[in-house]
Amino acid sequence: MNIQEIFQLAVKKNASDVHLVVNAPILLRVDGELHEIEPKKLLTRKDVEQMSLSLLSDVQKKRFMSDKELDFGYENEAEARFRVNLLYERDNVGLVARVITDKIPTMEDLLMPKVVYDLVNLQQGLILVTGPTGCGKSTTLAAAINYINQNRSCSIVTLEDPIEFRFKHDKSVVIQRQLGTDMVSFADGLKHVLRQDPNVIMVGEMRDLETIAATITLAETGHLVLATLHTYSAAQTIDRVIDIFPPHQQTQVRMQLSMTLAAVISQRLVAKTQGGRLAAREILTNTAAVSNLIRENKIAQIKTVIETSSKDGMISLDHDLKRLYDSKIISKETAQAHMNNPELLEKFRII
């Protein structure tokens, strides 16, 4: 199989990812599980190198050979786009490609709770979408941007690596900038974004101190900012943002975050009983109580606040898993496997 046939097969099988690794068969991730294609045929070093490099321009090849890693977007005839990462492993080329369909998901498609609709209608503040790799953070951001685009008249600027979902201008105008082709770095793109007259800014990933600092500052200046972070829970997200700064700046950052943070949406994908996956979410909204805890560096108490503040739109992960289980969307085993306190599944009563 050549790379185009592999990508077409991935789309046909509704795979989320493609893995090409030397001395392994072609691997497709479907519903969270890796499946071997032609298990007895192992890819050689030449196979992977030829397929991977065939996707690159001469400029990209030079960059990959120099940096030993490359992220880029790719589009083929399969009516899908791919977010591709090339890497070296044991001196061999490897490829991992995320499949991105043309259809932009809606908030309804993702079963987004009402509080998220309220959040994306805000005029300013920082909304963080967090979770492990492959948990649907980019999909959630795309649904939120799509909702704003269809329902508000404003200017939206996205900074992505690479561009995944392509938005058509609707009630809003959407300017999409890609790392490497449209900007040198996230931090550099954020530095100049205010001159582009944005109302809403989306940062594909807050990956370093400079980007995180710039993102928080933008939220302070009266913009709605949406961004992602690789963290496991809402409380850990706040700790991570603060801890990335030097100790002498952390008091100031806690103050900034207590004022600018609108919400943290922490999610992970779980298997549905009827096949496929969906997101279970923990949602923290920045109430006065939460703001005080951030300022006073009492982050450990945030988990308790989430569990007792459903009236403020907050949702604990355990409660959301319980809701999905009660609705027969996920199995008891799946719910308990992801719950922090699985023994409480039968005892919970959703308020």
C-alpha cells in the first residue's frame, strides 16, 4: 500500500490516527484501539521513509532533516485532512497522522452541557480546554469557534499548528494562522494579534512560558481567549499554569489568573456502548470562591468546590460519567474505569 491508499483506508474505517513505524505493520487507531493492517507485512526502513518523505516539499524536507521532527497539515483525495508528525526513532523515520474530517462538529454533536454555551457567549476571559493527547481538545475548540462564528458578529483569529478544521466566514470573520507558514511561533503570533482587531482569539496549544504569559495577558485586555493545555484535571491545569513561571512571578500570575480565567473544561474520551467514543468532562467555572482559592494558593480545595457547585454550572468528572452511565451511553465498567471514586457509581444521585 502507498501512503495515499493508507490515508484513504483510515478515512473509510473512521480511524482517528495512522501510525507508520519500522518493523511494525501499518497501524490504525479506531475507537481508541490500535488495529494492524496486513499484520504479517512489517514496514521496512525504506517503506516508511519513502512514504513519509513523499508528503513533503523540498523546504519541509530540509527542515525535517535539520530538526529531526516536523508537524504539518496534509490534504489528499480522501476528502479529509491530516495533522502529520514526522519523527526519528532509533535513527529511523516514523509517522503519526491524525485524521481530520471536513465536517466541523457542532456543540450539539459533542453533547456539550449548557454552561459551555454560556461560556462561549462571554465577551472576555480565558477558557482552557485540557486533557491528555487524543482526547478531543481540538474538536471541542472547533465546535466552540464554529458556534461563535454562526451566532455572533465578531472577528476571530486562530493560531494553530497546523490548521485542522477550516472555517467559512459566517456571522463572524475567521482568520486562521498556521505555525511555520503564517507565523514564526505562537508567542510571536500572539505578540502582534492585537493589531488584527480580534474579538475572539484561539490558541491551538499553550506549549511554553512565553505563550502562556501572552495568552493570559490577552485575556486581561478584554478579549475572549480559548486555548488548550495537556493536563489531566481542572486543578492540575491551574497548578501547571502557575508553576511554569519563576517563583518570583507566581504571586502576580495567581492574581492575573484569578481575574481572567473564565473556565477550565477538562475532558477525556470514553467508549460508548453502541461503538465510538465521546467526551466525559469536568468543568470548573471561575466563581468568587474559586478566584479566592487561586489568589490564596489553595488549589487543592478546588476539587471539593467543583463537587459542591453544580448550581454554578460546575461538573465533576465522576458526576458526568454517572450521567452518561444512567443514560445508557456508556457501560458500568467504562464509567468505573475512568472515575476517581468508582465505588460511588451506584450511590450518586445527580442534583
